[in-house]
Amino acid sequence: MSASLDSLYQQVILDHAKARHGDGELPHADAEHHERNPTCGDEITVRVALEPGTDRVAELRWQGAGCSISMASASVLADLAPGRTLGEITGLVGEFREMMRSRGAGEPDDERLGDAVAFHGVSKFVMRVKCGMLSWVALEACATELAAA
Amino acid sequence: MTHTPHDTQDEPLDDAEVALLRADFPILEQEVSGEPLAYLDSGATAQRPRSVLDAERRFLETDNSAVHRGAHTLAALATEAFEEARETVARFVGAQPAQVVWTANATDAINLVAHGLTAATLGRGGEAARRFALRPGDEIVVTEAEHHANLVPWQEVAASTGAVLRVVPVDDDGVWTLADAAAVVGERTRVLAFAHVSNVTGLVAPVEELVALAHGVGALVVLDACQSVPHRPVDVTALGVDFAAFSGHKMLGPTGIGVLVGRSELLDALPAFRTGGSMITTVTLQTAEYLPAPQRFEAGTQPVSQAVALAEAVRYLEAVGMDRVREHEEALAERLVTGLGALPGVRVVGPPAGVARSGLASFVVEGVHAHDVGQYLDAQGLAVRVGHHCAQPLHRRLGVAATTRASTYLYTTTGEVDRLLAGVAGVRAYFGAEAVA
């Protein structure tokens, strides 16, 4: 298969699309947000629970249906979000968004983004950027809501 | 056109003639992802032959002007070309020129009828329009398989008038029958709206029988002909439908132009949905009188060069022969359905192999999302449509969020279908779905 396709579907993405970390319900969530991609019908609900009395994420779980890019990016996010404050979450989403809009330019910071750097290749496929962003946008909305509360 | 198919009109389209036709379509000559482009998305938008591109350019270079106004030479030339285009399109679908209304696209054409009914219900259009007025409890019937363009406008009519939207259900394959429709259509039915050919399943509706059913209870028939007029002979008069809608860009023509064909007595009585310039006779500060159909429905500046190009597209299709287009695509569909059905983990929706379907096939690859299927195929130069194809209720009924659709046209080769089959065969292994299923 072509090198171009493999740069989109990196092994990390294919693995996360199958393993799906954080897939499931989260009872007693402090915030939840639903996002849809109307062009392909993909949807996802992201739920977040904070460590009691703090603005630090204890757990992120999600439920959704979609392509391997959107599912893998939610799975990666479930690994990355716990332990971060709401402010850090907003910063992380901003960094991820910047990478996704880069059209393949630059070198993403793997110290900060962890497995999410695998999505750098997705940024070259403009029609798939929204797939990769779906759960991140949902988490961002959760963080905004919690910060305002 | 650059080839001369006229002496072979009795013969089916074969590979040699398709190769000649393809030479008329510059866009098909390119490579995508390092492979020859196999364009299998004509159901979404068809490609245009050079003659259609040339006709639009020629018009713009020599005749372009505002139509139906002005006394100068170009105004006369443009008006003549515009109205000749109407005659050509009318002849193509078995109608009279006055029955053809230019619209922006098929969605616009269906909205023209739907909003006309709402306007009539509000009392617009005078005595003549009362036949269209809906009362609370009147029923509009659609099918579960409709494209959003033939569903959402009817939801609006129902919400605006108090009419009830009723739905002919489909089975697990997305198929519905005359009997299914007969179980829903009743004394209160005022409109029966359905696709002649489904853009997802390729199912061909029994139009004449459905017209008899609807007319038996005094209901109007609105036919979504977007996937039929480009791909098979359609005679709206012989079919007996009241209204039919189709788009230019799906039949080798330009975007930005669609067609509503209506029975003359209905078009003459239907209230105008869009009003303004070009559709009036006398205007005062408080009131206006309107032109007869079709001009009454053509407010504002019209897509003139697009109409001219669409007429050229019609001439191209007529030169090939619509019976031959239909046979060619049905043979390709049979090859698609049989081939896809033989692949492990691939489920084709719509009529089973052996049952007539138009030249397209939508399918599900177990364990792999349609978006991923489409991306994988694109890397081999195979252009297919993925998603819900503007038919979310149908996909919900089929139990999937999205399908992958391969759709053919007169320029599609058996080799391209075989390349698609080979491509789909590799999808599950690439995404590691074989172990999951």
C-alpha cells in the first residue's frame, strides 16, 4: 500500500482504533459533551470526572461510532487527559488543533502530545482533520463548561 | 462529440466504444495516487464531456446576454439558445417545453412544489390553487429510503400546514414494494413523493403502478428523478407523474441548474414560491400579476449558459442512446453486486443479485468504517462516495452510520469495476478487521 496511506494510518492509530482506551460509560461525570460530524454521521460523547475538590481531570471516558481516525484519537485522548488541570487541557487541545491544521508542516512535540503525535500525518488529509478533532472538541467544551462553573 | 456511435445504436455498449466515449472526458485521463483514476462517484456528480464544456464556452464567447429582455442582437441569440435548451430537455423526458421549469438543482425543484403547496394552503394563488391546499390531517407520503432533498421539504410542509407525514417502510435490505406503499397510501393522502431510483440502494420504483395508486385516491405524485433521468430512458408523460425533479450535474451537465417538470394544468395553478423580477406581467406598489408557467417560477436572472450546456449534455446522451446507457450500467451493477457479495465480510445493501437495480452498489465492510474504506480505495485511484449519502433515516434502518457507494455511468469500464473489487478485497486485512469479525 502507498506510503501516503501509511502516513495517515500509522500503526499507533490502527492499534488505538482497535484497543479503544476509555471506551465506555462514566457514571457521576462532572461534564459531558456530544459532538457530531454531519458529513459522515460520526458521533461521540465525551465524559469527564474531576478529582474531588480540584480542577484536575481524574478520568475521561467516551462513547461513539465513527472511523478509525476519530475512534483512535478519542482513545489517545483518554490516555492523555487524566492528571491535567482544566487550563492544561485547554492548552493541550490548542496544541493538538495547531498540529492538525499544519497540513503536515513542522515537528510536533511528542513530550507534550504523546501518542497524539501520530495524528500529524492526518493533517495532510484535510477531509479527515475533523475526524481527528471530534473528541478533542468535545473535551474542550467540557473544560470550558467546568471552568465556568 | 468526437466519436460517431450512431451506426452502432442497436449494439450494446462494449469496451471499445466505452474507450471512445472516455476520450471525450478530459478529467478521466488523469492519475490519482499514482494510479489511473477510476471515477466511481457519478451518482454524486457526473463528469462532463468536452462538447458540453465547449458549448458553454461557445455560448459565453458569442451569445451571452440577459434573456427575455433587451432589443439587441445578443439578447435575441441568448433568448433563443435558452429556449431551445428548454425544448431539448423537454423532448428528452417526453414533455412539452412549457412543462419545463429551470431551477438551481433538484432540491430547489422539489422545494418549488413543496412551498407551492404551503402557499396554496395559506390561500395564495386564488381559486385555481385551492386544489393544492392541505387541511390538518391530510397526508403526505414518502418512503424511508428518500434522499433528504425529498424528505426535509415535506417535513416543512407538514409542519407549516398541519398535514401528517407518513412513511412507507423499507425492509432489512432497504427495499420497499408497491404493496408496502399501498398499505400506507389512503383516502387522506394528498402527495406521494418517492425516488424513481434510490441513490443508495439502486432500487427502481414501479412508477406507473404507484401513479395509479396515488391518482386512485386523488394524490399528487412527485418523482425524484435525479438517479433515473441521467441513467435510463424516462418519459414523464408515459409514466403519468405530476411533477418530476432532476439535476444537470448528474447527467453530464453543469452544476447550478436543475429541472422541474410538471403537468401543465398543475404548473399553471401552483402558486409561485419565489417572486421578483422576470416572473411578472404588471407590478404596482401594492400588487403584482404573474406570468404563466414556466416563467412564473423563474424569478431573477437564470442559469443561461448552464441551460445551454445541459442541452448539449442531453444531445450527447441521446447520441449514445439511453437504452444502451441503462443496459451498460445494469451489467456493471450486476458485476459489482456479485463481486462484492462474494467477498468475506462485505454486505451489499439494496436489491439482491439478479433483481434489477440501477448502476450503483452501496456496501458495508464489517469492522471497517466507510470513511476508512474510501480513504484506502482512494490510495489506489478509486473514487467512491462514503457516508450516509443524504439518506440518514435509511442508514439508521440498515443499522449503519455510513456505507461506501460505487456508482457507474456510460464511461465506466468493466476493468474499473474489477479494480474496485480487488481494492475492496484488501480492506479488512489492512485495517486488521479480519481477526475481529
